[in-house]
Amino acid sequence: MGLYADSAYLPDVERACTHLELAGVTTNPSILLAAWQRGQTLTDLEVARALLAVTSGLVFMQPTGETVEALWQHAERYLAVSPQQVVLKLPLTANGMQVARRLRGMQATFAFTCVFTVAQAYCAAMAGARFVIPYYGRLRRAGADASERIEGMSRLLNAQAPGVRVLAASIKNATDATEALLAGAHDLTAAPEVLEAMLTDPLTDIAVEQFERDWGALALAPHP
């Protein structure tokens, strides 16, 4: 089980690391662009190095490319940053499968992302992926039963490929997180603010406030 911060914006990741026990950080091109639009003018490789300095866990980077060779070259750039900590997120496509075959020969760690069906999860596991990454929110918006889909993936992988983990992404709130976990997701990745929201509940706040008041009253009470 592990929580990952789904962000490339360093201040947010640093804050989340102080509040939570994180297994690492996940990124993709859209997340890198969002960080850039917030004023973080680092290259993708600079972001990868900075995230590795923030966390001792895994950092997921997603190469892109219209051809197998372009995808492979992009993957190599990220892998060179830290072969031990960088996890390559590959698209579950024919090109992604070919790159996975090369990475498996190098014993590199990789994941398949944008996994939406149980059949895709099976193919990813057979290709040697360490993680399969379904998008919980996107599945639900597409009209699918996201929990049922993740349950099917996790049940299959637990039975036939127990070393492969379901890392649920596109988690938009604490309810999504709960449903994905109960469906069998091994790990979650979400924006730092969503991860932080998982720590809170009004009943917790009420109980803590009561304990603080009672401790104050106890401190003022006469003692024999």
C-alpha cells in the first residue's frame, strides 16, 4: 500500500511530504504543463531531479513519442536520471509494448498507464509491468462502474501476477480514494490537496477540540 502525490509543482509536493508518509510522486505531461503554468519554469529533467531530491521514494515520469524509437529515446532520458528511483509510465499501446520489452531486458521498472479494462491489465502484467494505472475518475465519467473495473483488475492480478500493483489515479476526493481502495487498489495517486483532505473529518476536529478543552480544564483543576 502506498500514497503518491500526483503533482510536479515542487511547493505542493514538499508540503505533502511534511504531512503524509508518501511512497513517491507521479507525473505526466499534463501535470508538468500545469506546474509550468503556475510559474515553475523547469525542464522535465529538472523537475525529475528536483522531485528525487524531495522524496526518497519512486518518481514516475511519462515518456511520449509517435514512434517506437521516439518513445524509447524519451524513456531513456528519464531512466538516465535515476535507474533505481524513476518509474517509466508507458502508454498501453502497441508501441508501448515494444518499449516495455526493451525495458524488461534492462530490468528497468515501468508501469502501464491509461489502463481501462481488465484485459489491458492482463496484457500489462504479462509484459512485465510493476504497476498498472487505471483512471478512476475518467472511468466513472465515461459511464463505467469504476469500482467494479478496479476490483476486476486487482482480483485478476492478485491471483495470477501477485507482484503487479494496481495504482489508482484520477482520484478527485476522499470518497474516490475510499471507493478505489475498497475495490482492491493497492496504491493511490492524487493531487496533494486531495491527499491532505484524506486526513480530515469533522468528527475528528470535534473530538480533538473536546480533548483540548478537557485538558485545559484538567490543568486548572485543584490537585490534592
